[in-house]
Amino acid sequence: MVRAVAFDFDGVIVESVDVKTQAFARMFADSGPAIVQKVVAYHLEHGGVSRVEKFRHFYRHYLNRELPNNELEVLCEKFRELVFNGVVAAPLVLGALESIRQLHSDGLLQFIVSGTPGNELEEIVALRKMRQYFAGVFGSPERKGELLRSILDSHRLQASEVLFIGDSVTDYEGARISGVCFVARSQAGDLTRWKALGVPFLSDLNALPSYIAKLNSLTASRGS
């Protein structure tokens, strides 16, 4: 039975992926269009990976130099300045707030598990007036598999009792590593990927409560 639901944030609760895509593009604009194209492609392919890891990858593989920690801190702060207000103002994924409220009312534990830095994520969730619905809000530097395992341990949950909703292969891998169930929030361009992986998907979160109810009904019928 599903007793807890963990959500990625960008692209699952809020439509904020484009905000961060545009920020990365702006930050590397001086490096030329070829670099920007690589940066954007990597960012989109590796949703859920922290900005720290992305910046290190961009500098090592595209600019051909290592990124000192002091420069990394400056880049991360600039990125935060570029995206923070946009993420706070970004529209919600269709059905997100209604489903989160419904699941909270039904007594399910809910968590956010994101690649956004934890302190920043807490501030954004609070500003969006959603914090009361979540038993925990977790972000980087820990990776998603580690965060999910920590949730299992601290709340005495079995992996089969937790459903993680993500929109990237990074999210899928985090679920696989921790053993929790996974469903993708998929847009039209992602359908082929999820079908190839055999992953169930939802186009938005309107149907999430009924999806969970169906899972629990199937589990109950198998046990009877």
C-alpha cells in the first residue's frame, strides 16, 4: 500500500524547468552558441542533477578547465539570483496543488526530493505557501537515492510503500537505487523515453489520487 509520496519539484510540482534552462543559457552566453547548445542539452537531459555538478561538468568538458571552489560559489549565487523569483512565480503543474491537498487530507505522508539546494528549496516552498502539506523538504547536496533512503529510514517506511514522482532519468535512477516505486510526470516529448523504460507516466497531476487509489486497490486484492 502506498503510504507516502515523494515529489521532485521542478517539472513535477511547478513548471519551472524553462526558468532554469534560460538561466544556464544566459550564464554561458559569452562562451558562444555552440557551448550554450551543449549546456542546455545537458541540463535538459540531466534534470534532477544539482547545479553544482552541472557547473563542474560544463567547465571540465566544455570549457576544458577545472572549476575552483571560489568560482563555483560565485556561479551558484548568480544562478540563484537568476532563477529564484522565476521559480517562486512559475505556474503550478496542472492538478498539483489539488492532488497534494487531497493526499494530505487522506493522511499520506508527502515529501519533496529535489536537486535544488535544500535551504533554497525550503524558502521557495514556504513562499509558495505549500510547506504545511509536506513532512519533509529535501534538496542537494545529497543525491536523490540517498534522500529517498533517508526518508525510508527516518519514517520507518518500506520501499514498496513509497511512490516517487519525477520527470527525469535522474529521478528514475534515484527511485531504482532506493527501491521505491516510480511514476513519471511526462510531457509529449518524453513519452518515448518512458515507454522504452517501461515506466508508467502521467501527463499532469490531476489523476494522481486516483492512480494511487488504483495501486492500493490492486495491492489489497492481491492480499485477499
